[in-house]
Amino acid sequence: MNIRNAVFAVGAGSFALSCSEGSTAPPVPPPPAAPTAAVISLLTPNSDDGAIVITLRGPELSDIQATSSAHLLYARVASGQAARVIVVGDLSAGPIVKMNLGAGHRLSEYSTAVEQVAMRNDSLRATTTGYQLSIAAAP
């Protein structure tokens, strides 16, 4: 056997051993990171909403803001788990509130509820039927 064939035989044998005995599956990628902020969007059956009172529930609510500079927002965090939010302005369907989420918490841990709605003429609506809020990860 000449030296070139010997080197080839040793190299091929080493390659075969490394592939069969020491091979492992590629590492599992980490789970996607939890979102750090969320946007709350309004679905309204009316075109003349001027104010809305909503309740937010979830762990470590913080930094609650209006999504539009044309809206005023008042928020009071009653506990680390609940906040009452009032948004005032010419409201329409779409994003109205953004907030930071507690570290490591999922969107499914948060909920919203429409408590009251007023028209732009400051009259309180008799019912909140047809109003919906949705929570999504902030872009």
C-alpha cells in the first residue's frame, strides 16, 4: 500500500467514526421571545365616539399611553394586576392604547373590557353592545 492510499484509508475511517458515533442533532432553537409591549385596538359600531373607559387586567401593567397624540389618556393602575383607562378624543376603530408588558409574560395573560362610552357631545351611551377590544403585540 502506498502512502497516499494509507492516508486516504485513515481519513475515510476517521470520517466514518465521527459521523456515526459522535453525531448529534442540531441544537433546538430557543422559543420566541415574549413580546415586551402590546397595542389595544377598538372595534366600534359608531362613528361619533368621544371617550371610552376600559379596564385592563394582567400582570405588571405599566407605561400605558395613547397611540395617537390627538387623544388624551388617563390611567390609574389600581394594583399591579388591573388598571382603569380613559381615552378622550375623536375615537374611531383601530389602535387606541399601548402598554408595556411585564417581563416574561404572554399576551394571553392580559384582558380588556369596555366599561363606558360617551359620544362626542358628552352624552353617555346607554349600552356598550357592539364594542370590542383586542390585544396584539406591538410592532
